[in-house]
Amino acid sequence: MRKPRHSPLRHLPLLGLLTALLLTLGPTLAPPAAAASAPDIAAAPVRIMPLGDSITGSPGCWRAVLWNRLRNAGHTDIDFVGTLGTQGCGQEHDGDNEGHGGELVTNVADQNLLPARLAATLPDIVVMHFGTNDVWSSIAPDRILAAYTKLVGQMRASNPHMRILVAQLIPMNPSSCAGCAQRVVDFNARIPDWARATSTGDSPVTVVDQWTGFSTATDTYDGVHPNAAGDDRIASRWYPALSAVLDAWVPGDPGDPGGGEPLCGAVFRATNVWQGGYQGEVTVTNTSAATVSGWTVTVAPADGARLTQVWNGSSTTAADGTVTVTNASWNGTLAPGASATFGFVATTPTTAGTPSASVGCTTRAATS
């Protein structure tokens, strides 16, 4: 018999229909699984992809140090993702990563290897230290940066709100490559301008200085790959920038940290250096398309340095020497693309090397 065109069941509310089915089938029918899984969807962790070559993945123990530092600081809803698994490192951590030993970033771009890896892991944030093998192979900076641009486009195709942290490469000075050390310097010098041109409000690109203060003599075991000291140093540089992105994340809003809140970039430089100290400054830039009403920057000075004086902002200092600087009353409002600068004086041990500091920032949205 043909079913009537307007079945009475079509007019029952969904809840009523489920109730009717439960009564019909009896008490042995379990509640719908979707109802139990709803809280898990709301509490989805932030997915972070470490992307690069052997420095990131073979074994890439800076990831273990970074993972545990983030967790100890309260960032418990994170998930490191990648198609590769852990390779040890002697401490518990989430070892998933996308650090393929021997890979060139130009090959990954030319062969379109990244889209499948993104589709398999669906990251919200990419932490990228990539290009060491390209520099070793004397590939021109223009070509490497073109590969960076292609990969960023593929990341945004996967997630329009992708947050991208890109490293200035750690130094390289292997005995078999006399020109590598200078080529890293030359390439790193190009990254900040590339990042400014590539960054967008929806998908900002943050540069993390992994080069300054890193010693191939004491922080690597072969002039290229980090030892335990190098792992600690690399993790300490990633931490403020990544922590700032996570601090702005709205739980349950995957792919959109800050829920659309304006974001910022922070850049450190030393303006004057003397025995036992230096003067530095940090430039804060509004990298979004919305005006901000205030900003906060964390400054983690390297090599035992301690900030003793700050101007153009108010500051507090934690026990480990990390300083939190908040805008002054007159320099907090920043239009899209606008910048503000604060300065400081730091004391250093007599054995300290080139001044360096890890910085990260967050902003407050302007109210209407």
C-alpha cells in the first residue's frame, strides 16, 4: 500500500519521536550516543602541528619540553598533531608531529605534500621551523620564501583561521658546509618582511626568533641538530608566542582563537649594549583589521638577563624573570596596522652573549 503523502510522524517533534521509539523498543535501548558526546565537542582541544624537518621530528625533543611547559602553565586543552609519532625524548609528552627528516620545504611545496597531511590532522595552529635543508642546498631565499607562501595558502585552505608561527632558523655551522652559517643569516633577515606581507587579520603569521643567542658550539651536537641545551632554548623561544595565542583562545571555538578578537605581533631588538647590560625595545603591532584598545606583552629575557627599568608601559616581574608589560594610558589604542613601542634596561651576567628575548602579546578589543 502506498504511504500517505503527509505521514503523521512528520509532524511529531524530534524529541517526541525519540520518546515514542524508546517506549516501543523497551528499556533495553541505550540513549542516543550523540547526546553523550556533545560535551566532548564543546571541549575540543586546540590542535597544534609542529612542522619541519629533522630538527622538528628526529627526535625533535624541544617538542617534549614545550609540551610540558605549556601543560605546567595551565594549557591542558592542547593536542599536538601530525602524521608522525613520538621518537622518545625521555619524558612523557604528546609526540605527534610533522617533522620529516631530510625534507626540503621547497620539495614539500613543489610536490603538494602538505594538503594531505593537513587533511589527516586538521590543525588550528602550525609551529614551523622549516628550510634548513634548503639553505644547506644553496637554494635561493626567494624560492624558499615562495614555498613558505604556498604552504601558508594551503594551511588557510584547510583552516581560514589558521594561526601560523614561523621560526627564524637556528644557526647552522656543519664542518661539511662552510657557507651554511652565513646563508642562514641571510635567509633569516628576509623572514620578518615576508611575514608582514603574508599575515592577515584572520590568519596572522608570527615570527619567532630562534636564531639570536643560539650557539652551534654549545646548543648542537653536530653544528646543526640541537642537543638537550638546544632543545630547552628552542622551547623557550616558542613558548611566549604560542602561549599568547592559546591565552586568546575561546574554548569550544576551534579554528578561531579569540573568537575574532584582534591579534598582535611583538618584535624585540637591543638598541644599546654594554658590559653587564643592555637597552632594548619591543614594538607591538596590531596585525588585525580591527582597532584595539589595549595590549599586553610578555618578555622572557635570555641568558639570565633581568629587566630593571621599563618605560612607555607598566610592568610586573615573575620569579623566573619573565616580565609582563601593559600599555600606558596613551599608547594602548592601535588602529589596524599601527604600532607602539616600549623600552627597557636589562642587567646581564658577564658571560651573557648577544642580547635576546622571547616575546608574545595579546590585545583587548575596542569597545563601541
